Amino acid sequence: MKIYNIQLDSLLDIKNLNLAIGNFDGLHLGHQTIIERLIQKSKEINVESAIMSFMPHPRQFFSKKFINFNIISESLKIRLLNELGVKHFILLKFDHSIASLSPQDFIEKILVKKIKIKNLIVGYDFKFGKNREGNVNLLKKKSLIYNFGLEILKPVKSEETSEIFSSSLIRKYIQEGNFKKVNLYLGRNWSLNGTVVQGEKRARKMSFPTANIIPSNLIHPRKGVYIIKTKLGENTYNGVANFGERPTVDGKKLLLEVHLFNFNSNIYGKDLTVEFLAFIRDEKKFENFEQLTNQINKDVLEAKNYHLENYHGI
């Protein structure tokens, strides 16, 4: 997959693309349906497929409160798009010049002149241009004037829950700790990735050594204890993790503490991918370490039973 980082005034030497536009944050099952249609349509009209996304996410550009907002990292998004068969990934810098473009100028300057699209695929609720005034009705009119094909896809719903797949809904469920729905809607387990850093080794003294990761700038899950599995190199390990500030030890910073089952190696400085499977309980301040240790034993037992029931192994 070819990757292009462009601005409004950048030259882009590609043309006749079948393009889908969106942030595709999370690349959930609804997004995957759009991409499947993108690939299929590209073969039908004999042009190459392309995705155009924005950096930063427009919501982050307009409001500083969206610091921890994205569901997945840009690198994971690119890897997944490549695996799905997309040929071109166009990352458009979202700045004041893009934000101030009228919907008509966005079509003419970006889609027609810069990208020279042959066909465009968007979702039913696609909005674009200054103040998000552009919509699919405008695209229909302009597609006739500029002679490009247009497909508007209907919303995609979960067969299990009848909810429409959306990034906003997935963010809500991540913050609630509802990883049954998060992982169902993503079509894979949601994960956090980070480098293992040295902690204060209190958990090791309680016979629960942990790998500590400072959270990335992705969306943060609900503070509490989770059943997880991890990827370390080519190996997978099951475990339990706490995401929070560790109130029992007067912690001040957010930390993801991961306890791996049947594992006792030094992995400081290693990259660890932690997949969230299920929420156990909220983070709590205990009166002493004995109460904390007893609760951790219960959490570990619950996590091991979960792994036995769902994955047939600890």
C-alpha cells in the first residue's frame, strides 16, 4: 500500500482512483464493509482503491478536550488497511486551510483537481466542508457535473445487538469497560501497546509481579481490573491487568499494570500489546496490603476461570 501525507497545496501524482473518505477510527465492522465494497468496486471499474483520512482527527483539531480520543493508532490503522487490500492511503493534514474550505471547494480542489477521482464511496451520514455543511445530496449533484461515480452506503448493524456500528459508540463502550461489545463491533480485541517501564515493585513483593506500561494517547478505558491477553514478540500470554492510579499506594499517574500467568522474565524496555477481554471490577482503595492481596487473588482466579471457559487454557 502506498502512503501519501499531503496538505492542501501539495502535489499528488495519482488519478482515476476509487476513493472512500473517512477517519476510519477503529476500523470496525462497519468500516470493513465499506472497504470490502471499495475493493470490489475497484475491480469492477478497473481502477485502484484508495482511502483518504485526516490527521489530526477534525474533532481533535477543533477542541483540545479530545486528547485521548482515537480508538487505534495510525500505524495500526495503516497495517489493517494494507491487510484488507487497499492500494493507496492518503492522509490529509487537517488544518485551518482545510477546515475553512467550503463543501464545493472541497469537492473541486481536493477530490476533482488533486485526486482526480473516478468513483467515490461514502457512508449515508457523510458530512464535509466548512461547518460540515456538505452532505450526500451535494455530492450527488456534483458527481453529475464532474462526471465521477458515487455510491452511498447504508448503515451497517450488528446482527447480535441491532446497533449501528460507529466509532462514537465504540468509544462509549471502551469508557464503560464493555469489552464484549467493543470487541464484537471491532471484529477483533481492542488493545493498548506500550513499552514496559520499571515500577516500584510493590506487586512483586505481594507475589504478583507486573509489567508496567504508561498509557498512550489513545482513548482510555474505564479505571479498573481487566481480563487480558498479551502479545510479546511471537508469544501470547494470558493475564489480568489494572488500569488506573493505584489509590491504595497513593499513585498519582495513570498506569497499566499487567500480571501475566506462568511468566517470570525480565521484559523492561520491551514492547507489549495488551488485549482487553473483559471487565472485572472498578479500581478501589483498600485499607491495607492484605486486603489488596486478597482481592488480587480473587481477580486472578476469575481471570483464569474466564480463560479456561473461553480459550480452554490458562
